[in-house]
Amino acid sequence: MRLVVAFALVAAVTATTTGALTFREARTGVLQQSQDTVISLLRTQVDRLAPDLAFPPHEAELRSLATSVARADPSGTWRVLAAYGELSATSDPGDPFTELTPEVREAVDSSLATVFQRVSSGDHTSLVVGMSVTFAAPEGQQRSPSGVRVFLTVPQTTEQAYVDALVTAVERAAMPALALAVVLALLAARGVLRPVRALRRATRSIAEGRLDTRLAVDGSDELADLSHTFNETAAALEKSVAELRGMEARARRFAADVSHELRTPLAAMSAVTDVLDEDAAGLDPDTATAVRLISEETVKLTRLVDDLMEISRFDAGAAVLHLDEIDLAESLRRTLAARAWTGLVDRELPPPDALRGRVDPRRLDVVVANLVGNALRHGARPVRLRLYEDTEPGGARRAVIEVLDSGAGIPDRVLPHVFERFYKSDAARTRTEGSGLGLAIASENVRVHGGTVHAANRPEGGAVFTVRLPLDGGAARGESRS
């Protein structure tokens, strides 16, 4: 629409300007030709009649001169005034000759040149011409004035008709020109905007993940070059993404394969370390210490392998939810009791069966265990676990789980990264008590439920982790069972 309007405006301005210039030149030509014809004919007639004029002339002689000059016009539209001093006579007795202006009189009195002026009177325009009658002079000398002045007025009705016809022609020509400009604008807009719209659709398709999108290249103009460049860019992007996806898939498969292959020897190692732990009391102190160290490291390695296996399932999209309608408060109590944290954590939980929801009990247990374990390990007591229901503006019901500690809080530079895998707030600390994947696994478990998890610092000190889970399971994906 903007292109069509722009074309229409340009066409209108161009047509108007061209019409105005054409009108002006044509009008000037018509009037100039009429003026030159009248002046030439007047001068010829006056020069022919001047030798027969008696001097000083009487009023009758002036009237005869005026009448004779007026007869020179074949159309009979000339009106002539002849004057000598205070005497004057017109070709038509009683004609007031109102078109004659003082300016023309003064110009004729002061100069031997022929002067003219266009005078508008009412609804018509007249050409007023004035000249002095001069005596012939010897060759090389200036003609001398006789004192007789001749004034002529001619109505320009014919010229005005020509001018009006020009105006009508310009107006009639402007409308087809404007219509033609609109048609050309539509064709231009179609030719320009069609490939642009195709480029917009292709770009949107690329953004939606369809990297095999390509544009048809027609012609050899700038838009064709743009389409060709887009295709090259899309092909390079598709190749790069394919390589990255292949590398990512190989990395996930490698981690999963390594974790799977490690589970069997780790199971054997765990069995051996269990036996050694039972007999550690009968060993010498150095050997007992070594046995306990091996046992602890084996437990950590087993936990790391289990976490890697869990992360690989999320990466592969193989994490499946098994939704149950459960009492959320009771589930949180069991999580604390199973890990002997009941006496270490303050609880603010609703009464039994007061808050029920469709969640995956195992994954909810993993989320709460990771968050509470993180608070006990890196925060300070008292640690509180809160559970309550919240309703969003749209009416959706959500369960809110908060884990609060009383430690020093999380540094601001660390907050954006707490849910990243293997992230260490202290780069010099190469080993941690956990696997470094606990919070990442908790975040993934919340995400597959359709919920959110957020970490922040409390104004009074300490960190707070907030989990929001849909109670109806509607946003979750996977399988469910009753």
C-alpha cells in the first residue's frame, strides 16, 4: 500500500507539474501570437493612414482615423481611440473606453514604442495597445512624434476559449496518468514484494527449524542475488547444524555408553568394598583407612554414573513421566525420612490430603532431595521446606515448593549458573562432595513436569530455591497411571 500511494503521489505531482508547465507555455504562446498579430496589424494600419492625417487634427479627423483603424480587423472586434492633446474620438461614438488605464496613457506619452497591457474587466480579458503616430524622417534619423496617439482594445474571448480548452485537456490527461501510475505501482509492488514476502516466509521457516527451506531464484537482479545469498546461507547453516547435532548425538551416546559400561564393574567394586568395610575393623589402621577411602570414592563414582545416565536420558528425550495422584505433603515427608533428614529440616507443610496433584513421585523425590541436600551441604541451618498452593492469573493451580537455608547466600555472579552441569563457583575447587549434576537433574525433572525452578537470595540472608509445578499434570509430557 505504501508503494502504491508513493507511486500515486509521484504520478500526481508529475502530472500536475507537467500540466502546469505545458499550460503556461501554451497559454503564453497563444497570447503572444495574438498580441503580435494585433500589434503588427495596428502598426501597419496606422502607418498607412498617418500621411493622410491633417495637422493639427480636428475631432472629426480623429474619429475618421479611429474608424479607419478599427476596420482593419476582419472580425470587427476592435475598438479604437484616437487622441491629440485634449481632443479624443472613438470608433464607436459613446464608447467610454474604460479599459484604457493611466499606465498605458503615461507610457505612450513618454515613449515612441508600442505598449500593451492585458486588462481584466468582469468575466473577460481585453488586450489594450497604445502607440504614437510619428512623422517619417530622413534615413538614419529618428522619427518625430506627431502628438496623435492611438489606443486599441481587443476582447480576448477566442484566446480565453483556447486557454480553457487547454485547462480541460490537462485535467483530462491527469486522470489517465494517475490511473496508469497506480497500475504500474501495483505491477511494481507485485514484482518487488512477492520475492520479499517469499524471503520473509523462508526466514520464518528457518527460524522454526526447517533448515532445508530454499528460495526459487528467478532473474538476475538484486532480489535474485539476495535469494541466491539466502540459499547459500541456509545451506551453510543446515550443514553446520547437522554437524553440531551429529557431534552432540555422539557426545550423548558416548556418555551414555561409558556410563552403562561402568555400571557393571562398579557394581562388582561396590560388592567388594562392602565386604572390605565389614572386615575393616580387623585390619591394620593404614589398610583400614585405605579401604574406607576406596569405599567412599566408589560410592561417589556410582552416584556420578547414575547421574550421567539420568542426564543422558533427558538429552535423548527418553525421560518419561509416570503421573500419579498423590498427597504432595506426604511425599515430601517420605523424602526427608528416607534420607534421615527429618530432624535437620524445619517443615511447613499442609495437613494430609490438603494438597494433592498429578506428578511423578520418583522425580518429585529427586527434585526435593537434590534441593534439600544442596541446602544442607552448602547453606547453614536452620533449613526450611515449605509447600503451599498458588493460583496463577489465568486460573491454573500450581504447587509451590520452597527450600530455604540460613547461609551466606549465593554470590550474584553464580546465581545465573547454579543449574548448569558441573558448574563450580570456585574454579580452583576441582572436586566436590556431589557429582556436580544434582541441580541440573532437578531442573530437568521440573521442566518435564511443565514447571519452573528459580534460585534467589533472601533479604534476611540465605538462599531460596522455588519450584512451581502444575497440579493437574496438564503441561507435563509422558505416560501416566492411576
